[in-house]
Amino acid sequence: MLLCAHEFAAVAERVQQAPRLLVLTGAGMSAESGVPTFREAQTGLWARFSPEDLATPQAFAATPERVLDWYRWRRDLVAKAAPNAGHRALAQWQRGHPGMDLVTQNVDGLHQRAGSTGVVELHGRLSHLRCEQCAQSLPWPDDDPGGVLWHQCGSGSVGGSRKSIAALAAPAGRLRPDIVWFGEALPAAAWEHAERRAREADVVLVVGTSGLVHPAAALPSIAQRAGAYVVEVNPQPTALSPEVDACVSGTAAEVLPQLLAMPPA
Ligand SMILES: [Zn+2]
């Protein structure tokens, strides 16, 4: 459903005048940045593996080097991508409107690269590793030595191989991607923050997500029950479409610059 011009202007006005705007983004947000979706990305060396073979605690326990190499490859794909006009529009809007919150299911970091701050990453981040022992999250090092990585707990930095860390006195922890895998719970603090913002929001903008990934899919209805006006931006109708107050048909890069730039009628 494509909204006609006056309907679009009315939706834009509601979005722009919301004291508290919550923006929820999913994979469609980054499609025009050239970030392949989880499944599209399974090409070349990785074509014989499904994400379910790699993005699980069981896969990491069995073949940690393979799982880390897959994430290294995905990090390279994302490094070649760039934020699109939709990411930039959100970042620009946020600078002038501190009442906006941004919650994403994406792990690609493109909102931050566009200039957004305080982004709540429900499914983790490709840019970081996390210690299995102490749960500390550390930036993936630029001088990645490859293989399975360890660190000295409490040191605040990524070390290297098990052998190099074993020489140190303090306890060592193995590092895993800082990603929420299949079968794992969302990070509690991120989820609680998102849920609270959903209850407080005046308007929720759902961008580029099918609404099918739980529990994040519950956020629009949590917001709606608390009185928010919910707007969906997607190229195609989704499972969420019948539930929302307005649908804007189009991609994030097409719709967001217009939605956030259109002067109030
Ligand atoms: Zn540790």
C-alpha cells in the first residue's frame, strides 16, 4: 500500500512531532547498503553451511575456529558496505531530537557509522568479541592474529592464542563473537531498555523488519498497547502490517529522508 501524498504528510507530521520517537530497525534497513542478508551471504566457501550450522553455541563449542572465520568473513562484507540515505536521515534527525531512541536487530554497526549514538543492539555486534569466562566485551582487534582468540580476564584487551595467554598469571578466557546466537536470550539490559522505551514512546517507526523475529517482534505491540502510534516502513507488506496504524511502502533509503524532512503541513 502506497500512501497518497496527503496521508504521507499526515504520517510525517505525527512522526516529526512525537516528543518520544522509537525507531526499530531490521535487516531491510541495510539492504541498500549492500549488506547481504544472513542467508544471501552464504556464498563461496560458506555456501555449504547454513547459518544454523554456524550461529549457535553448539557450533562454537565444536568448531570455534570455523565459527570465528565465518564472522571474520561477515565483518569483511560489512566493512565494504556503507550507511545509506536511511541511516543518515535517522542520524541527522537524532542530532536535533534527543527524544529519539534507536533499537536495532542488525549487527552491522551501520547506524553508528552514519553518526547515530546510543544505539541499542538487540542481537549483538560484529565489531566486538565477548569473553566466555568474564563476559567482558572487547573490540575485535585490527591486528587480528587469526585462529581462536583468548584474553587475560580483567586486562581490558584482546590477547591472542591460548598459549600466549597461558604464560600470564591471571585467568584466561576464550573470546566468542559478541552476537546473540540461535537459542540464546537477548542481552537483558538491551531488552529492558528497548521494552521501557516502547512503553514510553509516542510514535514507533518500524523499519525493514518482517516482524517475525521474536522477542523483538513484540515491541511494536507493547508500544501500541501503551498508546503509541505505530508506523511501518517496508517495501512489501509483512506479518506486522495488519497490526500497525500506518504503512509506508518503500525502502528505508527511499522513505526515511522524506518522512523526516517533509515540513509539517
Ligand atoms: Zn575474560
